Amino acid sequence: MFKIRTMNKISPLGLELFSRDKYEVASDIPNPDAIVVRSADLNSVEIPVNVLAIARAGAGYNNIPVQACSSRGIAVFNTPGGNANAVKELAIAAMLLSSRNIAGGIAWCKTIAGKADEVPDIVEKEKAKFEGPELTGKVLGIVGLGAIGVLVAEDAVAMGMHVIGYDPFISVEGAWGLGKAVARAETLEGLLARSDYISLHLPLSQDTKAILNGEKLKYAKKGARIINLARGGLVNDADMIAALNSGHVASYVTDFPNAELLANPKVICIPHLGASTPEAEDNCAVMAVRQLMDYLETGAILNSVNLPRCRLDRGSSNRLIAINRNIPNMVGQITTILAAANINILDLINHHRDDYAYNIIDTAQQIPAAALEQLKKVEGIIRVRTIA
């Protein structure tokens, strides 16, 4: 029986997928085989030695120590696309909020609540203070063309916007999802120079940290409106505030408030609501649980952020999983040990991703404990397990 520890509140729609005859699920399991997490920060948490996998019910994974997990052979999964529609809808709302000063108008209306019969006349006199441009006909630059960026592009085109996109890391799935109406920007600087609105939809990594900084913002079209519902670290806040104060950037909408941003009248802060819909929480939990179950029960990998995508149709009741460093002669050493133990290999797949490789091996015989111990001692092997 697999033991699953939950961190945060995970949607019951996902947790119900764990069959009770195979899984024990609780928030206080001391030595789990796997962890399901939403926003809890695991970077400073000691991850138990038994953990085989961590499934993040969401797209971002900066709350998980991925590098440390990789070195221990722990698969880390996320759920790209599970909250895409929720974030897309908020991104469209953010463009409208940045353009029409809707939030400012609503706040101002509350200040005249006690004027009674004078309210209609006051509104007509003062409404011009809150006017702003329409989205139709304007240029939207989307930085990051994953599941969310593609959906934002589709809806923006439907609203009559001209859309350009930039993504040096675009996946095949992302490329297929783009409509012909979306133009391609060769550089970030080129996108910034042409865009009336800029929406960020990138994961946070060493390559994308502070991707919008003072140097890049100089290329932005004067009066541009910038939306960041992806990750706070994508934008250098001090540089953004300077661009707002100078008038170079008209407004900034972010889902990641801090004291400095809250103090600036040109910043619209949203309390991290991008994926905060019941539908998104359900979708992400279901995806996370299904991926985790598939990995634990069959060894298959889908949507791992640190190990390669890998699947092998089951050809035997005896399956070996091996995770190793991506160095020469690893497969040869594994098969040699199996051959010495008179184990007949029926099927084998080996995929790699960056510094790590992943093997699924189906065998005709059950692998003896002595052979498994030999495999674990091979230099470069990180983790070995069998699935019956």
C-alpha cells in the first residue's frame, strides 16, 4: 500500500481517485511514499527518505527544491494547463482594469455614497477622470506561450486585438496551439517596442528571473500597460516603479503584491487570485493525482519538471525502474547485472533529461534482492525500485 501525505487543502475531487485498497492518504503520515502539495513551501522542509515523488497541484514549482529532489531520485510533477482557463480569464480582466481605471472608479464611487440625490450629477461631472482606451485594435504582447499564453492569445484575437508572442522555450504543444493570427517576435525587446499591453506567462527560473528589468523596460512602448499573473520574480519591482513614476509605463497589474507596489497609485495589486477558482483547484488536483498514481503503479512519467517523459506498455508483471546520472555505459551496466542474475529482459526504454536518465525495464523473471543491491551500488545509479 502506498502512503500519500497531503500538504495544504487538496480538492476532494482529486483525492477521491486514490483507491483505498492501494493508498493511505492523510496530512500527517510520517514516512510517505509521495507528497501532494499546492502552495506549501517545501524548500526548508526535510523530505522523508521514503518519498518517491512530489506532485504539485499547480503549474509553478518554485516552492519545491527540484535540484535536491533530482539528486535523490525524487520525481517532481506539476499540472500545466490545469489552471490555464482561470488565469486566462484574470489576464483578460487585468487588461481591462489597466486600461479603463475601473478599480479607481469603483473606489471613487464609494466616496460619494452619502451625497444622496446629488450622486447622478456628480458622476456625470467627474466620470472623465476614469476614462481609458479600448482593447480592440491594440497590440498585445504575450511573453510565454504555454497553456495559459495560448489561451490568452486566442481570446485577445477574438476581441479584435493584434497579438504578438515571444517564447524562446516554446514547446511543440504550445506551437501547435497557436493560431495563425498570432505573430512571432524574434526578441523580447522587439515585442516590448510594439506592444500596447504586455502579459507575462512564464515560469520562474534562473533564465527568467527579473526578465523585465530597467534595461528591458527602456524598450517598452511609451504608455504600455504590463500584466504579471505568472510569478512575482519575473519583474524587478524597483525598476517597474521607476518606469511608472517616469510615465514610461502607464500601469502595472500584478498578482503578487508587496508594500512598495501597494503604495504606488499606478499599480493594481490582486491578491494572488490567478488560479483561485474551484474549477482550477479541481482540475489541478485531478491531474496531480492521476500523474502520481501512474508513476507509482507503472513508473510512467508525464509532466515531470526534473525527469524525462517516459512510458512503456506493460509487457510483464515484473518491472524495474532505475534513475541514474546521464553518463556513459549506465544501461550497459544495468543489463550486465541482470544478465548475470539470469534475468531475461523483455522490453526496455531509456530516456534522458539534462543530467538525469530514466529507465523502465520489463523482465521475464522477478529480480532477486541480491541483484537489486548490486544495482544500487553502481556509481551513477540514484534510485532503483521494482513494480510487481
